[in-house]
Amino acid sequence: MCFAALSFVGGVVYAALNEDGKEEIAIARGITLEQLNPLLIRGPVELVPGVRREEGRELLALMGKLL
């Protein structure tokens, strides 16, 4: 349901990258946009990684999730 909601938005901007966090917090491991986008009714999602990455890393550190 979350990915369907994202298809209405069309894009996601996020700060921290998978390699910034501990292994157990990785989400949707192994799923690619090429696999996901054809399943979305409203159209493809675009991911924009690393925006304000340092701030994202600081948040992960506060939560004890930073490598």
C-alpha cells in the first residue's frame, strides 16, 4: 500500500543511504524500481537519494542505527 501511495506522488527524496544504516534496518532488500514500477497504477516512482545525507546520518546516529 505504501508503494501505491508513492505512485500518486511520483517521486521520493531521501537522505540516508542503505550503506549508512545497520543491516537490520534495510527496507525492501533486493527489490528494484524496474521490478516495482510496472506494478504501479498511477505511473512510475523516481528515487532521489542522498539529499541532505549528513542530516540523515545524524538522525540515524541519534536512533542508534548508524554503522
